[in-house]
Amino acid sequence: MWRGLARTGFAVNGLLHILIGAIAIQLALPGGSDADADQGGALESLAATPFGGVLLWVVTAGLAALGLWLIVDGIIDRPEDGATQHVAVAFAKGLAYLALSATAARVALGGRGDSSGDAQSVTAALLEAPAGVVLVILAGLIVLGIGVYFGVKGATQGFRDDVDTPGGGAGKAVIALGIGGYLAKGVALGAVGVLLGSAAIASDSARSTGLDGALRSLLELPFGGWLLGAVGAGLIAYGVYGFARARYARLD
């Protein structure tokens, strides 16, 4: 049962990334978009669809199941070497999905999925703490490091360890989706980390705008519209890969 729920979680996570990528592409086009290009914006977009309330509860359950599975699996299936690091990473991933599940539940109950506001609130609280600037810089470096990890995992095809890649054209498609998806995810998370560092240096929590602000910041770069569009397409690829992972994931 747990494995089935985990596969549902991978598919749900894929759906959210497809929605985020679609919003990012809209931002890159003339006229932009009023939606937030982050998990909160994706959830609110889902809520606006027919049967959105039902879908949001499915998303809530799927993300919660995936988060719990990651934590339990991290404890049970820990290696002899590096067990502490393995469990810590599993807990971090699991808690992230549980937090996202809570956001989905909040939207399902009629609230807002204000991810940017949440990011600013957390950053403001950290800046007010003793050595707050150091804490926010450290958080930015951690997020930047996660972004690098995703990028390297895509470039080296390290994600293939997570799935039983099928043969033929389907397998090639899964690999191509994984490469593009992980690279785009790495760029997006790297931009989030940079904004966190900027917020720490300026002691201004308003600069920490989460994923939405990070993607919008790409528009300020040369050929920013094209870059944001490419990242959006990559996030859609990551989302489709999520559905493939739901089917082919190694859960033993």
C-alpha cells in the first residue's frame, strides 16, 4: 500500500511541476501572467479547475504519503556507511513534501498558497534572530547547493538510479525528460538560493521571494525571456518525468 501511495505522490508532484512550468512560460510571453510561478500558484490554478476541490485533496493525500514514505524508507533502508547523512536527507525531503501537503490542504480549505509570503516571513524571522544574517546566508548556500545537486544529477543522469528505465523509445524519452527536468530544477533552485543570499546581505527579507521571485528574476538577465521559457519547459519536462517515475520508480 505504501508503495502505491508513494507512486501517487510522485505523480502529484509531477502535476505541480507541469503547472509551475506552464505559468513560467506564460511569464516569459508578452503580457506575462498574474499567477505565481511556484507551488502555491500551481495549487491555486488547480483549485480553479472543475473538480478542483477534489483534486486538491488528492494532491494533499499524495504529497503526505510521499513525505511519510521518504522518512520511513530513509530509516529502514539506510546503508551501513553514511547512515546519518542518508537519514538526514530522507527526513529533509520528507518534511518538505509534508509542508507542501499542508499548503495544499490550506488551499483546499479556501486559503491562499502564498509561497512568496511564506518565504519572506521565514527570512524575516531568521534575520531577527541572533546571527540572523549568517543563518540566512547559510540557508541560501544550502538551497544553492541543492540546485547544484539537481543540475549535476541531470547532467550525469544520476536520476537513472531511481527508476527502472524501460527499453526502446520509452526509455530514451524518460532519460531525455530527466536530463532536461533536473537541469531546469537546478537553475530554479539556484536562483532561489541567490535571492536568499541577496536578502541576507541587504538585511531585507523582501528580496527573498521564493521560487516565483527567482523565476521572475531570470527576466532581468540578457535574453531573460528565452531563458525563463526554457526553464519553464524544463520544469514541465521534470513534471512529465514525475509521472514516469510514478510508473518506473525503484521502491524496494
